Amino acid sequence: MVGKSTQAAGLASDYLAAHAEVLEQLPERFQLVGIDLDYPRGLAAALQQPLDPAEGPAVYALVRGERLVALLTPGGGLGVEEAA
């Protein structure tokens, strides 16, 4: 499951690198946690990951298949446009 979480975080990182306007809406420091919605057991594992509060709040990247669906931030959800 860790591999799927890492892949989801990688897709989100790629998206953020290509969309500075979305990155600007996120906290200055944050911990990106990838969640592959196609693997429900991975969801529980991702939510139980120990996070270091000194590194900033968690931003959850929700991925289905090969597509980033949404980013969940401390301020609420951010929809993301489908990558071409």
C-alpha cells in the first residue's frame, strides 16, 4: 500500500509543479500525503501515517487511477482541473 500512496503523492507533486496557482493556495510548509481512492485499505494506512507537526499541516492528495481528483487542505478542499 505504501507504493500506491507514494505514486499518488508523485502525481500530486507533478500537478503542483505544473500549476503554480494551486500551489500558491497551499500553506507555505506542508506534508503531502497521497491517497489512492482505488485502494480503500491504503486510505486507512495513509490517514494513520505519523506526521511531524513541525513540518507543517497535512495536505491530502486524492487520486483515482492516474488522475488527481482533489487536494484536501487545512482550509478545505481544492478541486483540481483534469490534467491533459
